[in-house]
Amino acid sequence: MKIAIGCDHAGVAMKNDILPLLEALDVEWEDFGTKDEESCDYPDFGEKVAEAVSSGSVDRGVLICGTGIGMSIVANKFPDVRAALCSEDYSAKMSRLHNNSNILVLPGRVINLDTAKAIVKSWFETEFEGGRHQKRLDKITSIEKRLNK
Ligand code: RB5
């Protein structure tokens, strides 16, 4: 699986810490920045990762900012993006099983690294259940199409 990963200055440390775990999970990643702790604007990096997921150039994405809220707002503007902000691994797992989430958003200033690693592991190891959940996702797609007309 190939993913795009991105963050703002509040997420750089956590991003760098989870890259080795991605390798261990056999996930190929492209880092869309930011790459240092100089203050920057999260929409610039959320946009790059969400665009890559929305266009299909990568399979999934990971975004990190301070609370995860800004990145979630940006990512969920993009067609076919289902970004899930997760602070614990149960929600990460459920976001895959039921919502087929394709961007994982982590709150770099809210959770510790061990929790982040547990979330990442669950999220990459869990597959979408389909069935009745697909019908619900189809309804979201219909709403998206109606609003974009
Ligand atoms: C940056 O200070 C902070 O606002 C950002 O990382 C994020 O938490 C926004 O939602």
C-alpha cells in the first residue's frame, strides 16, 4: 500500500516517530511536509495529502496537526475523502470497519506516541466490512455529488 503523509509544525515530531512503524507495517509512504518545526499553515499540507487521496494517486493518507481538527476540516472538503480524527485505537479500527476511512488524522499535541502507534497499527491492519456500511457510504457520496453540482 502507498500512502501520503503530511503535518504542520505541531505534528512534525509525531510524524517522524511513526515513519519507522509504517515501514514495519509494509506501508510505502511519501512525505508531503512540513519537515521542520517552523510555524506554518496546516491547510497547505492537508490540501496536498487530501488531493493525493482524492485523485487516487495514493491509496490512503495520514495527517497530523496539534488537535487534528484543522487537518480534518481541510481533508473532508475533498471528494471521496473520509478523514477520521482518532485519539484512541477503538475509533481508528471502527473508522476502517464501518466508515472505510481513507485518511487517518492524529492530534499531535493531544496523545502520546505509544497511543499514536497503537492507532496507526489498528488503522492499517483493519479492512472495511462493506455490506450495510457500503450503503451508508453511498448516501454520503450522493450528498457530496448534490452539493458539488
Ligand atoms: C497550530 O498552532 C494549530 O492550530 C494546528 O496544529 C491545529 O491544531 C489546528 O487545528
